[in-house]
Amino acid sequence: MSLLDIADLTIGIPRGRATPLVIVENASLRLQPGEMLGLIGESGSGKTMLCRSLIGTLRRRGAAILSGRITLAGTDLAHTDEHAWRDIRGRRVGYVPQSALAGPNPVMTIAAQLREAILQGTPGTDVPARARELLDLVQIRRPERVLDQYPHQLSGGMRQRVMIACAIAGTPELLVADEPTTGLDVTVQAGIMQLLRDIRARLGTAIILVSHDLALVDDVCDRILVMHAGACVESVPANAAPRHPYTIALNRSRIELAEPGAPLLTIAGQPPSVGDWPPGCRFAARCSIAQPDCGLGPHPPLRGEAHANACLHPERAA
Ligand SMILES: Nc1ncnc2c1ncn2[C@@H]1O[C@H](COP(=O)(O)OP(=O)(O)OP(=O)(O)O)[C@@H](O)[C@H]1O
Ligand code: SF4
Ligand SMILES: [Mg+2]
């Protein structure tokens, strides 16, 4: 059985009597226990909103689940009230929020931040012992010293390790890390990626890793879910050749594939904005193989199991 099953999930901003502003439409994904999934897509494609639906914080952005299902090991997360979320958030689902580097409370020591996370994740625990254990787990040396420090006294990489320690304090089944390496330099990024792999290996945690970096997720994840303008367009096993024209274009624009001296390949145009989605496939205006039927009807759904694709003309894509 899947650990996480998201089916036809639509997220939007309710607007009273007016039609809600849809931000994510008919998203579907399945995650096995211990699986590591990369979630990629251009800015504004709905990655963070999808993540927020897994920890019950959509409302803080004025958003809500409009339809669809989210099931975490038998628990319905799509119809969970705030009281029930308190038993899930931090305990069953850990979260490293986007911009977590700016996130740690600047006036709280690391010990105080970990204490909060530990009491939320595993009430009744010996807090100081668990705090040291968590810092050890995220491979922070000299934990005693770090515990007394404030976030501004730590490097970006160390701060991110502390945020990850807070997110796994309750030994969740699922860890959602929203762009945990953005803003860090390349070697520090590699260390954080290795840490996530170690956590998965040691604790069996399933991980959703949000990133803009296709090469990075290809390297560390088992599978990649690609979003474009609020829709899931491809679910592709890592290192498999992509089949959706958008993923193919993302793959071709990878910086490490650029020829020395040659201009970088980019994807022409911009994704359509929320509230301004055209009918049919939302990639059509940017797609070099678009056909007349691509702009008709609803957005094409993901089709397929191990390698799912939402393109209507996969045979033309190469
Ligand atoms: N309260 C809101 N009202 C209107 N639009 C919103 C609201 N919150 C988010 N959006 C829009 O929803 C879209 C998806 O936002 P989201 O933060 O999920 O994108 P993302 O894929 O995480 O982007 P990034 O890579 O920049 O983090 C964006 O276009 C955003 O502007
Ligand atoms: S459905 Fe049509 S427009 Fe969309 S990616 Fe496939 S070929 Fe391109
Ligand atoms: Mg985001």
C-alpha cells in the first residue's frame, strides 16, 4: 500500500460567491514508504501549495482544498480539522518550509527551537537528550555549543541542518522539504542532500524534495514529479528519459549540459499565470510540437503508472 496517495487534488483561494481562484488542479501522486520524490517546476507552478496541503497550512495563505483526496497511510488529510492536524503536523509529517534559512526564530536559541519541535513531535520525551540525539542525527558536531547559539551565529548549512532536525523531531513517516538548498553554495547543498539520503536510510522516512534543480533531484531522488502552471505533467523515474515536452525542455536547459561558449538553452515564453490559464494543455503556447487539439477541453491528466505523462502527443516528443 502507498504511504501517501493524492488523487485529483484541486487547491484554490475561495472568493465568497465568486468562483475560487484555482492554483493547483487535479494533482495526483503516490509515494511509497521510504521513497524519495523530487518535485520540480518553474516558480508559481504550485509546488509550495501542494506541500502545504500535506501539513494543513493552506489556510494561512488564504487557500483551501477545493476537491480531491489526500490519504496518508489510511488517514484522510483532505478533511482534517485543525485539532486533528496537531497530531499529524510534526509527528507524521515533518516540514522544512521554503525560505527556512530565514525562518528560525532569531530571538530563540537552537535549544529552545528544538525543544518546541520535540514537545510537538514526541511529548513526554527527555528534551535535552533528544535534542543532542537530533543534532547528532543531522551530523552537527559539538552539539552542546550549537544548542546555546542563536540562528544568526550559524552558517546557512548549519541553520538548515537545525531546521531538518526540528522537522524530524517526531520521527515522521513523511518529510516535506521545500527548496532546502536554495541560497546555499554548491558544496553545502551536496552535504544537505547527503543528509536527506542518510535520514531516509536510517529512519525509513519518505521524502518529498522540492527544487528547481532537475539535475540535483535526478541525482538523489527515486522519482520526479514535474509541475507546470498548477498541473502535474509528468511523473518520471529518476535518470529515465523524460517524455513530456516541458520536462524535455527543462532537461535541455540544464546548466551543466551547456557547451562551453554556447548560449544557454532556455524555455521560450512564460507559464500562464494563475487565473489566466488557457483551455487544454497549459504548455501549448511554449510547445514546439503543439497540435490543434492541445488547446481544447480540460488540461490533459497524467496517464500511466511507473512513468506517467500528461502530453496528448507523446509519440511526437523527443
Ligand atoms: N493567497 C494567494 N492569492 C492569490 N494567488 C496566490 C496566493 N497564494 C499563492 N498564490 C499563487 O499561487 C501560485 C503557486 O504558488 P506556489 O507558492 O505554490 O508556487 P511555487 O511553485 O512554490 O513557486 P516557487 O518556486 O517560486 O516557490 C503562484 O502563482 C502564487 O502567486
Ligand atoms: S499536450 Fe500538446 S501542447 Fe501539451 S505538451 Fe503535449 S504536444 Fe505539447
Ligand atoms: Mg515554492
